[in-house]
Amino acid sequence: MAAVDATDHAVDHAIDDALLWQILEGVIDDATVCRLIWERLGYEPVGDPATEPWRAGPATPADWAEAHPQAPDFIAERPPTVRLTRSIPAQHKQLLKEELGFRGYSVTELVPRLTRRATAVSWLLAWRRRADLRAEPSPACPD
């Protein structure tokens, strides 16, 4: 599996700490969370990006394009989220804690949707680190 790669193609959204906290807190809808990852994996919209499927593009890593020719739903589906987790380099696995100060969810919050959102944020942090796009750290993490 290819590691997180900082591709040269343009992406529509900056990945700053505030955005990452909004993902963790469920403020941003699932479709937008997926689009943030798709853009960085080189998937491209076919037609209207909000309503039409996204397909693997020329910048999509070959193993992703082969396994998921159509962009997967990282929040609703477990297998692509497992692939996403495995693509995070070992040295970036603790960025949720190190950069955001995220302490994890409580036991009552351990549901697939939230844990997959945490995986998405972890992957985006690793992408940001590899792309050398480190935003200024938040002064304090929300409680």
C-alpha cells in the first residue's frame, strides 16, 4: 500500500487545526470529510463534485485506483478506512495527540462513525506533515 503522499495537484481546502477539530467534533458533514481525503489522494469529480461520484485520477496512487476506482466513503465503509489507517507512516501515527492534543473519545463515544473520523483526521495530519504544510498550532485544544 502506498504511504500518504503529498501530491502536487491543487486542493480546495486548507488543512488547519480548526478544520481538523471540526471533523473530530462532527461539525463538518461526512461527505466533506471524504472530499478532503479524495482531493489529496488524487480522486477527481465527475460532473458536480457535490452530487456526482469521484473517480481515480492521474495523481491517484496506483494501489488506491485499483482497489477503489470510485472514491470510497471513508466514514460509512470499514475496508477503505482500514486501508487509510495502514497508509499512515509509523512516524506519523501519533500526530492526533502530538499536534492536536486529542485525548481520544470516551467509551460511550466509541462508535464507528467517530473512530473513522479520527482516522480521517490522523491521515490528514500525516498528509499535511508530509506536504510540509504545518499550520500554526492551536493555542489550546477544546474540552
